[in-house]
Amino acid sequence: MTRSSSARNFFIVAAVGAALSASACQTASLQDIAPLPGVRNTGTTPDLNVPQTAATQQFSDADKNAKIAELKAAQSNQGLKGQQGAAPTAPSQLKKAAQAQAETLKEIEGE
């Protein structure tokens, strides 16, 4: 290879590299990538003063009071069940549990 052909190849590679790097800097718009159906730019701002409409029927005061009473009744029943269901722990049960734990520890340690 002669010196002029290697210089020519260098400039060709540099030109192709510059063209590729310049094209990599350009980005596509989001509309080109994934256009959204029904969405378009009209050039105007949206009207935010449109009154909101409810998606479902709203609770009345009577419905609200009935639900609150139902929740309070369920809450009071839970408190009673929790207090009645808890049995006091006897000292003999604590001793048995401590002995069982000690035996289990001895088995684990291999003594």
C-alpha cells in the first residue's frame, strides 16, 4: 500500500465515522416511535375549567353514618374477642416451655 492510498482510506473511514456519529445524535419524536390513538397536538391549550363529573354515585349522609356505625360495631367486637380469647400464662406452662427449649438445645448441640 502506498502512502496516498492509506491517507485516502483514513479520510474515508473518518468521513463515514463522522456521518454515523452525526446521525446518532438525532432522535426521533415520541409520536414517530409510538403514536397514541386519539392524541394529537392541536396547538391550543386545554380548558381546565370544565366541571368534573362523578364516576360513581356518591355516599349520602345516611349511608356514611350507617357504614361508620357498622365499622364501630365490628371494632368493638374485635376488642372483646381479643380480650376474652387470651388466656393467662401459668407459671407451670412457662417451666415446661423452658425445659422443652433446653432439651431441644441439647439435641441441636449434640450433648
